[in-house]
Amino acid sequence: MDDYAGSATLVLGEREVPVEVRLRGFFEPIDGRFHWYGRLAVSDEVREAAGTRSTDAVLRTPHGEAAGAVGDPDVWGRYRVSGLGRPPFPVAGPRAV
């Protein structure tokens, strides 16, 4: 599986916010790293915690957790989330290391 859709917890500083996410990822041979990214469903709690600028975060799913960043919201109020390295969801094979 190289994607995940479902429940997660977004950790922003001391605050933990339950979220719904859609995540994908790919191994980039040029830099030798796994890049994962996706969108958080619209949430007033995320908007209050993240504000309108990019910030570091941790994303936890039932499969694990990973450090990443939350970007600016899109016009629909969904925040982009992304990271490098092992993602917070299962990936087939050794590509996520």
C-alpha cells in the first residue's frame, strides 16, 4: 500500500488534534528519500492550531507516526501535510527507509 485515507492525530506543539487525512507517497531516486504528502480534511481545530502559515508537526496514524510540516490552507480550508523519510502509513517494500 502506498497511500492512506482515514483517521489520524496531528500534533502541533503541545496540542493534539484529531483529523481525517488522505496521504500518498513515493520514493525519489534522485535524493534517495521517500516523500509523503496529502491533505487534512477541513477542521476548525486544525485552523485554530495551525493558523495560516507553515509549521512543523507530527502526524500519527494507527500505523505509526512521522515528523513533517503542515502548509498553508487551500481555498477550501484543507491544509497540506508533507514529510520526508518513513511515512506514517504502510509502504510495500524497503522504499520508505
